[in-house]
Amino acid sequence: HPSTPLNLPRVSTQACEINGYYIPKNTRLSVNIWAIGRDPDVWGNPLDFTPERFLSGRFAKIDPRGNDFELIPFGAGRRICAGTRMGIVLVEYILGTLLHSFDWMLPPGTGELNMDEAFGLALQKAVPLSAMVRPRLAPTAYVS
């Protein structure tokens, strides 16, 4: 999911028509990234957590690097984020390290994980995540 509901506004440099919509010159435009990522015509069960949707390689269905407009977490075109590749690699590395090194669980009595969102300039969880962590490896693995 994107970190913000809307991309940074752009201004049309000339009048144009896109998909039957007339856009006058100097119109401020924003893309609703939140709605694109939850479009039920594109995503089966868009609110379900299904990480398999984002597999890479021969199983890839969507390219998160701005080539498929069903998902544009890093923007698209000439103004795509310059740190896209680094961001993907770092998130995969850090997440993989955390999952490999620790057992994660909800605190006792928490019930199910609440994934509701709160809207604002940035998207965040309506209920902050509270998790308990337990080391999985020998203590010497955590000391450098």
C-alpha cells in the first residue's frame, strides 16, 4: 500500500483530452493512488492480504516499478522515484532479516490484528501495531 493517498500534484502545461475528459491548460492534477491500489476491477479481493500478487520473476503479474498502472507506489514515467530499486532491495533485506531472526506475535488478549487505516497526509494504521518479539537465534548471532 502507498504511504500517501494522493501523489504530488502536477500542472497540465497544455490543454488536452484523456479518455474523453477535457483538461484545460494549468489544471492541477492529482492521482488517487489509494483508489488505484484497491480497484476491485483490477484486484480480486483488494482489501485482503495476498502477498503472492507481488511475486517477481516468471510468477509476476504486476510490476511495481511504474510500468503497470494498476500499482504505482513509486510513481511512473519521467518522475518515477530515483530510489525505487534501492527501496525495494532494502525493504526485502530488512524484512527478511527480521522474519528470520525473530518470532513475532500479538500480545496476549489482543485478538485479531486490526488493519483499518486512518486517513491524513500519510496513510497510517487506525490502531497502532503492538507486537511481541522473541529471538530465534543464539544470542551470539545478535552481537557483532
